[in-house]
Amino acid sequence: MITLNAEKKYINLLLYLLLIAFVLVTYTLDLYPAAHQIDYSDEQSFTITKKGMLHSEQHKVIKTEESTLKVALIDYEVNFLKALWLAGIIVFSMFFINLVNLLEQGSIKPALIISAIYIVIFIGALFVYIDRFLFVNEVIKKLIV
């Protein structure tokens, strides 16, 4: 017979495995807001693809010295956005799991303190994400025109 404590461990293990599976699916399918992909296969031009949930836009950019630098900057920023998005998913999931565990133990005060700290972190990360996203879109607009 499984005890209540062992049952909680299995539930936590299942939550951790679901988190890992979600992060892997998100990473492999490029499921994050503002998904961009850059294709370097053509020798004369770059292809920048903006992927939305329902549609995608492709833009061809002729290779010049300036466009190559801008595309490298876009590539760097897109990789940063991916990393920030995945870190946000992991941190939010861990926050949720820890919050549930604290509330199950009856630790209301530490749960509130930790929640306040995480909310401040999430607001800061959201502003950074939005700023970088707008910067990438601005560079792409200048590159296309």
C-alpha cells in the first residue's frame, strides 16, 4: 500500500517530468512568443521568417556587410529571447510546484513572501522580454525597408 507521503513524491515526480517534457517540446518546435528563424542557406540572401501562431511571414534580405551584421544581431537577440522564455517557463513551473508544497505544509507566510519575490522577478523579466522583442522587430523593419 502506498502511503500519503509516497503519493506526494510520485505526484511531484510527475510534475517535474511534465515540466521537462513541456520545455523540450517548446524548444524543439520553437513555441515561444515572437518566434523568428533565420535561414543562411542561400549565398546571395538571408531569409528571415517570423512565425506566429496562425501564420508566418518570410522576408528575403540581400547579403551586404551591413545586413550581415544586422542579421547576426537579430540572431543573437532571438537566441536570448528563446533562453529567457525557457528560463521563465522553468522558473514559473518551479515557483508553482514550491507554492503548492508550501501551502500543503500550511506555511502561508513563507508562501506569500516567496510569491511576492517571484512576482517582482516576473514583472522585470516581462519588461526585458518585451523590450528585446520590440528591438528585434525594429531591426527587422529597418533591414527590410
